[in-house]
Amino acid sequence: MERKFLLMIKYVYTLFICICISCETKKEDPDPVDNIYGCTDSSAINFLNSATTDDGSCEYLGCTDPGSANYDSLATKDDGNCIGNEQIPDGYALFCNDEFNGDSLDQRFWNIEIMSPGAVNNESQSYTNSVDNISIHNGHLYIRAKKDNPFDPNQPGYTSARINTKDKAEIQYGLWEIRAKLPHGIGTWPAIWMLNSTIDSAGWPHCGEIDIMEHVGYDPNRVFFSIHNTNLYGNVGGTTQQGTYYENGIENDFHTYTVEWDSIFIRGFIDGNLYFNYNKPSSSTYNSWPYDSPFFLIINLAIGGEWGGQQGIDNSMFPASFIIDYARMFKKKIHD
């Protein structure tokens, strides 16, 4: 009897230990049925937010050509942005670029802005994210301005597009190149320009603005490079804060619009030709030189407005296209 009782105690103790071990095992090793497999790296293009276990499927965009200046050894999927060493300006290193070789706008670099008519500069268009206004074809970004359909000439309406690199691609100083083809037509106002990353806190014009290229359709064959600050903003024509470049038929071909910007100067070029050169004033303050912070890039096609609409809008010219071949940002090399 005593032996049977002891054996029963031993059996109960062993069963208890087994149950405890089983419980601990379940705590440390969750049931595989509860796992969600997928890419757990947030920097990957196929990141799965709900994944609990990485399955090795992560994909990364980048240049996959080892012979390119911007080869990315971690990239598993080519992003179409490979460029050669001969395309990097002397003394500079590539910060980022978009050659617009994808199927859609690259959200790593760009934000699409949505705006109502009259939101800025009394412009007539609304800015949309519609593929009718912004799309990529054959290695080019097309920003198209269109008339509303149906169109009421008594209450004309237009749509277009505006993009920026705010919070995604911003650098302090550098050399930026944008190759583009301008639209034709009275009432068009395409622009390639930059705003200070402090705009949300400082406001405009205190934050500063650099206009790499502006063109108004009623004034063909001419483009403008301008800078704005608290001391002088708005119409800066005829001052040292604006440069003018004239070329017959400039709207008919692609041209490269460039800004070179440092702590002591801002320079503007077209196809390598210098036509704007502004040096930092010797007694400058933030009001005259707010250009020592990171800036971001903006590209848009406005219709009408305080400058573009000074001679009305030719409704026969629509749709009007502002075509961008590439946008590249370079940073000054740091030497030991």
C-alpha cells in the first residue's frame, strides 16, 4: 500500500513537471501558425508592416550596374537611375538623382502637391495628382496643363501638377542640374526652384527662395534666374538678384538648368553658360542671406497668375507640356 502511494506521488510529480515544461516551451516558442512571414526591413520596397518573421524576400531599389558611378551593392532591383562617372561634375559627389526611367513617380524622392486655384500668386490652375497632369513616358516626366472638360470660357478652369522633394531630398549647398523642355503658349509659367527647409517655421520670404529657372509664355526665348529674401522679394527684375538669359527658340529643345550654391555665392547656368552670379554681401544678415540651410526642389507648371497671366491665357494652346528628362543633386566633395 505504501509503495503504491509513493508511486502515485511520483507519477503526479512527473506529470506536473511535464506540464510546466510544456508551458514554458509555448511561451518561448510561439505556435508557428501565428507567425506572419514577409519582409521586415522598413527600408525595403516590399516591407510588410504586419510581418513577424522575415522570410528573406526583401527587395531594394538602386543602381545595379557595377560600372556606374552610383552602383549600389545592396540593390536587388534596378531603379533606372544609373549614371556614369563622366556625368558627375568635378569636385562633386552624387547626392541623389531621378532619371525618370520608371513606370511612375518615385515616391522616395517626390511629393505631389494638391492645391486649389489661387492658392499662390493668383494662379488659375488647380494642382492635382491625376495621371492626366503628371505621368512618366519613355524616360521623361510630363507635367501637363489642361483645360477643364467640359470647358466654360466664361468661368475657365485648368489643371496642372506641382512636385517637390521636401523632407525627402534636401541638401545644404551643392550643384543641382535639371534637364527640361519648356512649354509654348501665352499664359504658361513653368518653374524649377528651391525653398528653404525652414519655410514652415520661418515663413516666406524670410526662409529664402532660389529660382533656378522661370519662363513666362508671353515672353518667348527668355528665361530667368532669381533669388528672394526678406530684404528684396517679389519683383526682383533689374536688380543683382535676377539674371536673364536669351536664346532664340529656347522652348523648342531640351536644356540643362543648373544652380551652383555655396556659403559665399549662388550661380546660375544654362547648358553650362554662366548667366547669374551673386556673391554673399560682406555685411549680410539672415534678411539678406537666408541660404545657409538645406533647401528642397520644386518643379511645377502654373497657368496665369501675377506674372504668367499678365497678357491673358491662350486657350487654344492646351494641353501644354513641361517635360523633364532628369533631376540630379550633387554635394561638394569633402577632402581630407
